[in-house]
Amino acid sequence: MKPETEKKNRERRMQAAALQYDQGQHEAPVMVAKGSGAVAEKIIALAKEHDIPLQRDPELMQILMKLEINQEIPENVFHAVAEILAMVYKANRNQSEKKT
């Protein structure tokens, strides 16, 4: 397989989504970015640049990719997203403790 074809296949498979949760504005986390290929790579790069923890969950990704930007996540994925948010909050707390 040609290198260009391999890169295109990898980009097709790569997907990323970004959620934001503001308790004062929304009842549930909101989709703020999503994409495949180069867009997914950019979302991941920005997350890493800003020390935002990443989570790989292909089943959740299938659901999230169906959402529109600024749409709240559906109730059937609350539990999965809550687990991810708990991981993020813990990572943020640990990072803050290391700085002091």
C-alpha cells in the first residue's frame, strides 16, 4: 500500500470529540468540537497542548459523532461521560497538587 493511501486510511479511522460542561449554563456536557482525520488530529493536538486528558472509547465516540455542535449529550451516555469527567477532575487535582 502506498504511504499516501495508508495516511488517508488512518485519517478516516481517527475521530475525536471535545465536550464542555458548564453547570451554570447546561444540564449536561455539550459537544463543542468533533471531527475525523486532520480535524481529529487538531482536536487531539490542542487537548495535549492545554494538558486536557484524553480518553479512548470507540463505542462512546460512535454516539458522540452523531451529535451536533452545541448539542447536549443524550441521557444514555451520561454514565460513560461522568466516568471520563471524574478522571479529568482527578487529573486536574493531581496536577494542581504537584504545582504547590
